[in-house]
Amino acid sequence: MNESLLLLLQQWRDPLLLGLQVMFILLIAYLLQRLVVRGLERLGRRYPLPPELLLPLRGGIRWFIIGGALIMVLERFGVSATVIWTAFSGFVAVAAIAFFAIWSVLSNLLCAVLIMTVGPFRLGDLVELVESFDKPIVKGRVIDINLLYTTLEEISESGTGAIVQVPNSLFFQKVVRRWRGTDIQTTNHNTHE
């Protein structure tokens, strides 16, 4: 009976030891995180530091400690820190490239949602994008608003002009003049009097 108990203990020794090591790493990480939070709170009380500084600092340190503990736990399970770092840095590089590649599309999508909800102009309005120093970029009647572009029909002296597609984000980067639908005639007439 002693031999079977000894054999059972030998079978469970490695998993139990691994579990205790993981628990010890997590306990140390938790205590270290609590110690850092208390130290930052004490520092904030002693010196009048703004909460806008302490909150991100506390969050950054917390994630640093959690990340270090996670790497140590994974090392206990046999995963190399070099493999983890390589995978993480590869993921971050791909995510950064993808983010920059779709930044303009995401910007135009967000601006389309803002145009549709806030309503700085609507279909039928005459809008003019103005560069600094009152230099017009484009002027036309809004004939379509979609998720990427606002389509303007340029107004020329002979009637209608070219169709221009303006990225939605441009309406939030430049000054916009707007005349509501049918109010254009009265607005132009009043300005000449």
C-alpha cells in the first residue's frame, strides 16, 4: 500500500509543483500590483499630481505587471519567452500596418455616421468647402451621401457642372459653408441688396 501511495505522489508531484509555482507567481504579481497602486496613491496625496496623470500611469504599470506574470506562467508551462515576444511583436506590427492601411476608410466611415446623425448638411443643400484665407476648394449641391463620399454636383453659370465626390472626412477638416435647399435664391438675393 505504501508503494502505491508513493507511486501516486510521484505522478502528482510535477503537476502539483507546477500549480504551486503558478499560484506563487500570480500571488506575487497581485501583491506587487497592490503595492504599486498604494505607492502611487501615496505619491498623489503627498504631491498634488493630477488624476489625469496617475490613472494612465497606474493602468500602464498594472498591464506591465500582468504581462510579466503571464510570461512567467507560460514559461513554467514550457513556452519560451522568445517565442512569446516574437509572436506578440509580429501581431503588433501586422495590426499597426493594417490600422494605417484602413485609417482613411475608417475615418470616412465615422464621418459618414456623423454627417447622417448630426446633419451639418443634407441632400439638396448647396455646400462649399473653404481652405484657409477664404479660398474655395469645391462648391456644389449635395446629391448623394454614402459611407465613404458625399457627391456634389458643381454649380456653374451655365447650369449644372461636373459631379465631384468629396471624402466625408474632408467636411470635418475644412470650413464648410452651407445654404439650405431652396433658400439659395433668397440668400444670394439678400446678399446683393
